[in-house]
Amino acid sequence: HKQKLQKFKKLPAQTLDNQQIQLMANVGSLSDFTHLSEVGADGVGLFRTEFMLMNVSTMPTEDVQYGLYCDAVQLLNGKTLTIRTLDIGADKELPCLSLPSEDNPALGVRGTRYFLQHPHLLKTQLKAVLRAANHGSIRLMFPMINQVEELDQLFNLISECQQELDNEERGFGELSYGIVVETPAAVMNLASMLPRLQFVSIGTNDLTQYAMAADRTNPRLTKLFPSLSPAILTLIKMTLDESKKHNIPVSVCGELASNPNVAPILIGMGIAELSVNVNSLLELKAALSKHDLSTYQRWGVEALKLQRIEALNHYVSHCS
Ligand code: PEP
Ligand code: MG
């Protein structure tokens, strides 16, 4: 089986009737980038930048971050890099930031919320990314966004950063901006947010957690609330419908996209791009190449009709 997959290394991700699919990779460290050409990824759809905070005692400076993003851009050789700003708190604890303890950390000051309370830390990252955008194609996305007021604050900070870089006579480039759609509120508020954005990416791990009110780290809930459910498919459909009105492409970067039985359904529903674990990438190329796009579209329509988790999971187990 592994040998059979090898032939997909050099092939683009496409359906049997040659419809191209953007198949990007999720990465967590610079060493992950070195494996991307081995599997023929179309770029990086999610760079979890908080990895760089795992084993350090202080926040990396702007220059250190700039160097890291430039290295990443270079390793991608012209392909798109999607950087997610630092996503901390909840299940992601970091020694260099002493986060106050909270009764409900998953519902607490996490992700972008933390950095809007500590804007100088976010500005360091924003300036590093803006400078790196001078050297390659970079998209920037923000985790844990609920509503447009947060975007107002973010874009004000971005303007401040651009102004400062201008004053410091340091060059910076153009970025595309997006959010990780990972709360039900974000889905419901897309109409007000999409006019400010160039793309959105659905984070199904947290979207499932918040839609189901089920802690993603609690093993006692995994059977009751699996990653694929009628609720999550409905939220994905709502995101697609609203984004279509604004002509904004939707990708999926949560674990759901790495499931070879589910990925064809997501493509059939109209998802433009998947971002998946590097070690699932070849298997996904193989899965997506088996049928025509029209078959996946039919599967998408059928899957959305199923109202029970068990029926849905049974249905997708036959979709390959
Ligand atoms: C998600 O929530 O689906 C996601 C992609 O981000 P993370 O798993 O890093 O929270
Ligand atoms: Mg998340």
C-alpha cells in the first residue's frame, strides 16, 4: 500500500476528471517544512507558530521571528505560506507566558483574545510577518475570533505596525488576511467579517469542541462527540454558503480534513482547499483521485441529509 502511494508524490491533488484541489500541509516546526516537497504539498495551509514558544523562557524577538518566517518562505520555494498568529491558552500551555489560571480555560482568555489584551506581543509577531511578506506569498490568519469588533482591533494594530515599519525605514509586503472559523459565533457572524477578509479556514477541532460543548481533551467524550457529526457538517455548509456570497474561498485545516473518507465529501460540498497532516497527504491524494468531482458533490448532498452521527459515520465509511 505504501509503495502504491509513492506515485502520488509527484502528482498534483486532483479528482479522476482532473479537477485540481489545493492540498496544503499543517506544520508545527521548521523541520516539518523539509518534508513538504517529498509529498508534493501545494503549500502550507496552517503554520502553528506557537510551537516556537514551547521550549523557550522568553518571547522570541521580532528579528528572530522574522528570520524564522523568511526561512519558512524560502523552504516553500514560491508556494503559499499560511501563518496562524500565536494560539495559546486552553490545551496549549507555554512556559514563557505566565497565563493566569482560569476556571474554564477553553472558554477563557485564549488565542487572539490573549493578544488583544497584550497588543505589544502581537505587534512583534505582526511586524515580523509583514517584513517576511516582502520575500514571498504569505497569508495571515487569526485564531479564536468571534466577531467583527475583534477584526477592527486587529486591523488597527496592523496599521500601527505598517506605520512603525515605514518610520523605521524597513520594508514590508502585502498579506492576505483570514480567520480560523472555530466557534459557532464566528460562523454566525461571517456576514459582517467576510468583507474584511480574503480567506477563511475552518478549524474543525475547536469548532466541534465549541459547537458540542464538549472538551476536546476529555477521552470520555470522544465516542459521544466524534469529529464528524451532522452539527459540524451543517456549520461547514453555513460557512460555505455565506462565503460564496462574498466570493471568499473556504479551506478546512482541522483534523477532519485529514480523514480520507471525509475529505472527498468536503471537496464535494465546495471546500476550495484542505490543509492536512504531512503524513496523511499522499493517502489523501490517492483518495481524492478515485472519483469524479460530480460523485463527491453527490456524496456531499447525501451526507448533509443524515441526521444521526452513527448513520453519517456509516455513510462516510463507504465513501472511498
Ligand atoms: C482547529 O481548532 O481545528 C485547529 C486547526 O487548530 P488547533 O487544533 O491548533 O486548535
Ligand atoms: Mg483551534
